[in-house]
Amino acid sequence: MKNTARSYVYWPGLDGDVEQICKSCAACQQQRDAPPHAPLTPWEFPARPWQRLHADFGEYNGKHYLIIVDAYSKWIEVFQLNSTAAKFVISKFREIFARFGLPLQVVTDGGPPFGSHEMKEYFNRNGIIHNITSPYRPKGNGAAENAVKTVKRCIKKACFEGVEIDAAINKMLFNYRNCEQATTGVAPAVALIGRRLRGRLDILRPDVASRVRSKQLVQIERAGGTQREVQRGDNVFIRNYGRDKTKWVEGQVSDQVGPSSFEVNVPHGTVRRHIDQIIKPARASKRYSLTCTSKDTNGDMTSDFDILPEQPVTAQNSEIISGPERKDHSSDVQSVVKDQVEDDKYELASTSPVPVTVERKCHGLRPLRHRLN
């Protein structure tokens, strides 16, 4: 119109006058193009998970799906609905809120049933801010719209392949929640619940507990040590770390407070000690001491030694064997200590049919290095 006017007439301000005439025309106003779009204003990123939710409906083959996405973790939930009435939608909201808690804010469009009085009352009772986006503007609820596209794409693939839709949706959600999200760089499962969901591929990864246990077994084997047991009520000696110079203090085990730790009652109270700081009193054993103080055949003083039952010994026949008179006078008789007869005598088990007895105060009895056959 401006070009047509200029081709015939001209006056100052011709373009402005033409524009003013067009703006005052009702038909022109009704058919004008949409204005240039405004700069994009993204939603503020939440400070923590499950703080703001975006919800919308998806429909395919006559079935309706309620799709909810968390703005922080990008976690998606999908519910199939028999009806989009407010009471059915509220029932699904109640189910998911019981699982993850109440959010601070829910963003939806203004279509039914989100704009109903029942939905408004439900959100008000639970302290949830309900934000309704502008109608016929999907960008206002872009997070929910993208989730709807993802779910509908999964349903279409399942129908094409002849797979059960519910199984396909659950499989898609499982893999989606374990994959790193393009925007956040974190898997939705990790962002929302703090861990990845265990899947079949995780069998290929080494079990951390088994790996640590194997390392611990290697450490135990290298450390060595002697296995010792202490029971409740045992009288023991424990290491003393007091100011007095007594190294060991006598006490009684009262309780086991750890795999290798015990509480012991001592005269000054109850203390805790490790098994390495506890010793048992020496047990009384059937040990017979023979102290030889006389000279042997070479003129040297014999040394002290202990004789145990069934210990092989060598005895000088001519001086220490008592009983019936013997004709042989061999220098040594090899035998084994059988038992203690008296305080000063020991009975030897030998091949001789005559019992052999060794007196305590002897100078010719000495232990062998090996047992006789």
C-alpha cells in the first residue's frame, strides 16, 4: 500500500499516515500476522530434587497416560488412566506423592482436569503451588511436553514391533533413569535417589564387597598370628597401662564386646582389652623335674632338665636301676618314662620283663632327642 501511494502522490509523513489507516482497519487487524516471538525465559532450576514437577497428558490409540517429570532430576513417571476425570488424576498424584513426598510446585496447562475445583482444593490442602501455563502454548510446559514425546515414541515402537505396551514403557523408563541426562549430565536415578538402578549388565562389574573381602583375607594371611579363645568368666591376666610398674594385672572376663575385644573386671574396675593384651594363666601340667647335680662319667657337671611322661631317656644301668639283681652291666639303658612312682623315683617302660625304676637324685639320666621305636 505504501508503494502504491508513492507512485501517485507524495507529502511529508505519507508512510506514517498509511500505517495509521491500516491500524484503524478492523479487517486488517484480524488478519495480521503474529508478532515476533519474545526472548526465551527458562524456568529457574530447582535447588533440590522433587521440588517442582511438570505434568501433562499423552494420548495414543484411545488410551490416556498421565506423565510427570521432576524438573531437577528429569525423573519421569507414567500412569495409564481409564479416565481423565479429576478424581482419577488425584489418585495417581496421591500414589506418587506417597512414594517421593510432596513437591513445592506443580506446573500444568489449564485444560481439564487440572483447572477443576477438585484439583485446586487438593493442591491447596497439601500446600502445593499450582502453576497453570498459558493455553495453546506448549513451550510454557516444555519439560512435560518433551516427556510426552518420549513416552509416545516408545508406545509407537512397541505397537510396531508387537510388544506389550506396559512392558515396553517400563523397560524404557528403566534405561532412561540409568542414563546420563543431556541437560544435567547426571542420571535421573542418581539425581533423585542417589544411586544407579541395578540391572543385568551390572553382573559384569566386580562386586565391591567380594573384592574388599578377598583383600582382607590376603591381609589376614600375611599378618599371621595365633588363634586364641577367651570365654566369659575366665580368669586371665591383662596388660596394665597404669602408672604402677606392674606389667600384668589379674582379672576376670565379663563380656565380649567385639570380635577380638573383651571387658575384664579388675580390682580397680572394668577395662576393655584386645585379645593380644590378654593372657591366660599357665595350666598345671604333669611335668617331672629331675635335677642332676653330680658329675657324669667324664667328670663334668650335668645340667638341669625336665622329664615328661613318655619321654625317651637314657639311664646308666650300673647305678640307678633298682629291683632284682641284674647280670648285665651295660653302660646305658634306653627307655621311656612311664610314670612317677614316688617323689624320688620314676618308672621306665623298657623291653626288659623286670620293672625298671629310676631314682630322683641320679646323675646318669638324660633325655633322648628322639623316641624309641
